[in-house]
Amino acid sequence: MALEMRTIKLNQKYSVALAPIPPFNFDATFHKPSHFPSSDCHWEKDKYLITMLWRGKYLGLKFGNKGTVSRPKVKLTICSQKLLDKKFIKNLIPEIEWRFNLQDDICEFCKRFRNDKILGPVLKKWKGTRPVAANSFYETLIIYFVLQNAVVRRSVQMLKNIFNRFGKKVKFDNKTLSSFWPPKTISKISERTLRDLKLGYRAKFIKRVSEQFVKGEIDEFKMRQMPTEELRKECLKIYGVGPASLQYILFEDFWYAGNPSVINCVGFLPITSFVSLSRLSALC
């Protein structure tokens, strides 16, 4: 039986104003219809909270909508256990902007397809939404693994089991959320320990991928610089990743690696590979 986790209180706060390139739809970007209900984040209108493990520090990020789609402004509050130094914050901000795709310019696409029979109505309703990689690549892979061959309810329970055993509980903005663990935590334990959490065959995937990250065989930041075909080959070296998972990885985590002129317009759907254009009318 896992011991009850001590909640880490993130009482130190640092706020900064972010200026996404318009158009930017706050709620449609931070909370997609395809949202997976994991316990590391919380959304309500004009507000989004998520935990982050960055360079060994447990953080809480609070995003607040302070603008409009055409004149966006986001207030970011970084919550931490101890006061963060300026260098740490300076390196953190670009990572946050990258994960939430705040500096991508989608104006040209919106103008080009605003009168399109299929995309036009979607753009009108969802203008300014874009794909995001809210978690680290390692964390996203864990989510993909628990989603494999399972209904959402079962996937949520599996992730909860792992959070309770290896993660942390952090409290900020009057919310207590889960935070992921570093890869080395799971690389040190046995596959049997993971199977005891009722993960089934996924235990082997999670164990092996954690080891790959620790050994440096997977480097998210180097992968971001790779051209599309090289990136595809690199992703297929990841244990447990096949053609289906690859499509989600390229869309969710390396969204720019597909066709940005298509993907960026409706960030909640991997149009190029998963959804036929004829189904888009259902979103209008």
C-alpha cells in the first residue's frame, strides 16, 4: 500500500504578462473537446492551472485570460515552493511559450480559408485555437500508454494509480493537483511494481521508456530541431511507439512537423491523418 503523500504548498509567486500572436482563443487552446481528464491540470472559463516539473523543481502554472481573440493577453503566475531566481525564470518562459504555442502566427491560414466551404464555419467558431504540448514529452508518452486499448475511465484510474505511487501533490491557487515524477524514479523500480498498479502490458512500456530517457536515448529538445522524416524515425525508436502513436506524437508534441498550414487552424483535431474534412461540419 502506498503511503499518503505530503502536499507541497507552492506559496511563492511570480507573475508575468504574455502576449500571444493573434488570433488566439484562450479557452479553445487550453481546453480542447478531446481533453483527457488527468489530475495534473484544471480548467475553468478564462483560467487554466497545470503542474510542471522543470529542472528538478515542482511548479504550478496559472494562466489567466486578460484579452480577446484579436487582442490577446495572458497573465501567467508561476507558483513555487521557494523563491525562483531570475535566470531560472528567464529559461522557463520560452519553454512555456513553446508548450502552449503562443508565438505561432496563424493569420495567413485564417485569411486564406475563411471563406472555404468546410473550414470557413470551423474557423469562425474556433478562430484562434491551436495545438499545444502542455506536458513534457515524457509525461505525454505516459498518458498515451495508459490510453492504449482502454476506455477513458480505465485510463484515468491507471494514471491515478501511478500518480499516487510515484508523483507528488502540489497546492496552489486553492487547488491541489498531481505532479509527474522524473523518469529516473521509475527507471529504478521493477516492472512487477508497475504491474501491481494494474497497468497490464503498459508497465513494460513505461519502465523501458523511463530507462530510455535516463540514458539520454530520447532527447525532447534535440527532437524539436529535427526535420519531419528524421523525427518520424527517431520516434519509432521509442519503446511502445508504433504508427498510431506516432501520428498523435507528431500532432500533439511536435505539431510543427506535419503541415502547419492545416494543423494550426484547428488545434484540437489531427486533420491530416485522423479526421476527414467532411466531419468538420459537425463542429460548427
